[in-house]
Amino acid sequence: MVIVLTVLNVLLLIGSIVCTVLTYRNNKIINSTETTFVYREEDGGVLLTLQNQEEIMLQFESESVK
């Protein structure tokens, strides 16, 4: 019984380490984006102008954004 508990604890430890490393990697990827944009309100929505001059119109509704 002690061996089974030890094996389970080791597996949980390894799983926790793997999850921590993957979470760190994902956070690093998410935080590395440096996309800046300019926005202004227009026609009841928000017009985003991205770095490549692409414009995106966001229309806000009661429970969603289009």
C-alpha cells in the first residue's frame, strides 16, 4: 500500500511540474505580443486601427460584441 501511495504521489508531482511549465510557457507567449492599436468611437461602436493600418469595427450589443 505504501508503494502505491508513493507512486501516485510521484505521478502527481510530475503532473504538477508539467502543468506549471506549460502554464509558464503559455503566459510568456501571451505576454510577448506587442500589438498596439489606436481606437476611436464611431457610429455607436469602436473602430480599431491596427499597426498594419487594418481597421476593425466592434459593435457592442447587450451580451456580445460583433
